[in-house]
Amino acid sequence: MKKIKYILMLLLAGIWISACQDNDDVKPSNEGLNEFRVKEIVGRNDLWGDFKINLNYSDDRLDIGVVVNKDQDTIANLTKGMVIMKVPALSQEEIDMLEPGSEVPMTSRIIYQVNRTTREESITHYKREDLQFTFDYEENYIYEFDDTLSMNKKVMKWRCFGEADWEIPLTRMVYTYEGNRIERGEYAVYDHQWTVISHWDYSYDGDRQTGVKVVGTNGEVNMEKVFTYLADTKMKVVTTQAGKSHEVTYTLDVNGYVVRVEEENGNYMDMKYEAGHGNFSDFIPLSVKLQGEPYIK
């Protein structure tokens, strides 16, 4: 299931408590208005194969994104913080019992969802079982920002909690800044008291971030991202965790917007933009954005 989660994150990046509230008029307090917004995404991934997404906005917010496959069949939609995918309404066993040539009935299922207010995020993950998607788990974030009047406020701290039966139901990250850039994050878990278990160390070369390394209190490196700049508008990010590495290459336009994302396995996305502010990046958890990789706006 981590594979599906990663595919969706790459798609939305390159995707709480307020789930029952209408938050369409609430913008995250730490992000300003962008000059351009993604209008079209064409690519290939392991979940959808070859696909194309056409995105439409209303009042600077995503109204709907229609995902079609290479046969121009609609296979999914993106709307109001949700990724909704069409899946068979029958089990594989029931499909095998159909007459040859019979059409398989389809139904729509949520496979990823983000609800956001100014200071809170709720991220719901779903897992694939047989041909269906079912609820997997939910993460709930509460963010604390600096006390300036700037539109692009700095995230000083976040807390995350999940279901009561989680092994670690409550965690926290506290950031240290040098000017406007993150120098370090202190990651802790709560069990009657806060206990620091790792530090996130950010590295830079001039104004460019060159990586982030997660180091446990025992000195062991738990995760590392290395950023390599291939040109002024191209960069490679290699993420190493649990002995495995994954490489993603980003191409940016002259305005700094992501126009192409390439994985080492051949999956890719090409983006086209139009003038105007959009909230496509709301699909991406703020805690993920703070790691430094480019993301689609």
C-alpha cells in the first residue's frame, strides 16, 4: 500500500480535524498567491498507466480535475481535496463469473483525501484490497506559525496524532530557522512526556537546499534526501531510506514552476500552466512541503 501512497504523493507533489467543515474559503496562512496554476498534467504511473488530467478552477480554487486514460475514458476525478477513482463494483470472483464480453459495472471510491483549515490538516489514506479501496488510516496535524504579519509565515511547530491504537499516537516537530530557511527539525514522540527520537538536519549551498538528513539519537541515519542541481532549471532528488533509494528529477520553468517530473522507472508527468492563482498544492501535506522538494502549484 505504500506504493499507492507514494504514487499519489508524487502526482500531487511534483498530494484532520476539520473533515466535516466547509473550508473552501479558508487559505493556508503560510502560503501566498501564486502567479500561475497548473492547467493540464500528462504522464504515466503504475496506478493509472498513461493518463491526462484537465483541471478547472472557480474563484482561484480547484473545481474539478478530470483524469482520462489513453483510451480517453474517465478513470478518476480530483475535487475539493479528494482523489476519486472509478473501480469495479464487483469482486474479482464475481467478474470471473460474468458472461464473456459482459461490461463490468463501475463505482467511484475515494482513494486519498485532505481537509485543511488555516492551522489544521486531516489526511485520510486508503488501501487497495482486491479491486477496491478501503480506509487505511488518518493523520491529523496542528500547525503553529510565527507571529509576524507576513503572508508567507514560517511553520515553527507541528503536532500529529492518529488513531488511539497507533503504536505512536502523538508526535511533534519543532523547527529552528536561520533567517527564512529551516536549519533543523526536532522530532519527538509523546508517552507521558515528550521524548526526542531524531533530528532533521537541513543543508544548503548558498541559497540552494542541498539535502535533509534524519538522524536518530543513536547517531543512525534513518532517512536522507540529496538534492543535485543539474542546471538552473533542473534538479535531481535521491531519497534513501531503509537501505533503498529512489530518484526523481524535476524540471522547472523560468518562473520556478515544476513542468516535468521523471522517476527512474520511467514514470513521468508533464505540466502546463495558466495565469492565475490556484490551490492544487493544498493536496500536499504541509509537513511534506517543508522537506524542500519542488511541488506542483
